[in-house]
Amino acid sequence: MTRKKHTDSARNYRKNVTPSQNETSFQVVVEQTDLFVTAQKDLRAEVAAIIHEVRSVIKAHIFLNPQFGTSLTPVDVPKDADPIITAMAEAAKLCNVGPMAAVAGAVAQEVATRLKPVSENILVENGGDIYMHSTVTRRVALLSDPESGSKIGLVIKSNEFPVSVCSSSGTIGHSLSLGSGDLVTVRSQDGRLADAAATALANLLKSPADVPIVIEKARTLSESLTKSGAKYGLDGVFVQYDSKIGAWGNIELIAL
């Protein structure tokens, strides 16, 4: 049976973001990139400049290496490739997916990291993929059904940042997923890895019976990252298919 696909581009979930008194939230759109940022001051111009730069780097690489933009499996890149390209390719290789599976997390991380010197609290959301620097505890809503809204979320304590929380879904959004589950959310300190891993794990989620399989795959992937000496690993995973959920690792769930 074909499951309902939610493809509304309005991203109404952003209306529920509540910045603190010394923070502001704003949207920045450059071509297909649509970021929602919470920071200690309005940084629209700075965010837009970084997006333009990152998009130029990625588009230039794809122009010379078209497979980077289309492959669903890892792609080798030159040793002298831009660090953004290299990081995306490495994350994709670790998770056995195409490099563009890491692009949203890569953009979010690049923006947040570059602007941390002017805003020590900065949260960048890129189509459900988030990278955050914060000095206070944060709650991140988990959206498995846009029509009913978020009912649960993650708690991330002030001493645990930077943190990336990236999600993939077979029923929400336009991004390609080979699975049909409601939500796979990955927590990591690296946005590229979190994004690529979310895609890889969501590809396996095709029925409620697959929830424990995805959790076990997350454990296996985490162990392989540790053994390989990767700089960052998977810190936690949340999985949902209909009413069946699973979680592993550093995932503190709360009711919203």
C-alpha cells in the first residue's frame, strides 16, 4: 500500500520555534537552499553570503564531476578538493550513500560554525537537518506527521554542544528515500555524518518490523566508525514507523 507523502514546502513547523529574549529567528533563502536560523542577532546578510559561497563550491565541483551530484553510492574526490566536498564524500563513504545525502547537514554546519564567533548561540535548520552551537539546554521537536504536529522531542544539555540532529523520512518532503518510514533521526557532532547516516538508515525502514533492524544497523555503524578511527561517530538514533518507535544511544525523549 502506498503511504501518504507530505510534500508541503511551507515548513509550518518553524512557527513553533521560540527564541529566548536575547535571540532572534530569521529565514534565509538562496535558490533551493532554505535556512531557518536562531542567533543572538540578525545575521541574514552573513548567512546569505556563506550560502552563496558554499553553493558555488558544490555546483562547481558537480560541473566538473557530475557523478558527485547524482550517485547514490560513495564517490571518490581529488585530494585537493575543497574541504566541504571532501567532508561530504567522507561522510557518504562511511555510510555507503551518495555524497549529496550529506549536503543539507554540510550547509547547516558550515553556516553555524563560521558564525559562532559573532553569536555563540546559533542554531541552523536546513529542511529538518540542524546544526547547533549553544550555551544553554535546547529541545528539538521530532516531526513524524506534519498534520498532527510534533508530540515528542529531544533534550540536548548545555554541555553537549556542538550537536547536529538530522532526519530522513520516506513520507515527508521531496528528498529521495528508498524507505517508507515516518522518521529516522540521527544525532552526531558532525552534520555531514548525521545527514548521511539518516539517509542510509531511513533507506532500510520499509515496515514497522524494520524498526529493530534499523536500530541494530545504527549500532553496527557506530561500532565501525569507532574502529575506523573516524573523528566523529553516531551519538544516538530515533526511529518511527506508524506507532512503532525505537531509540538507541544518547537520546533523551520528552513529551511536547
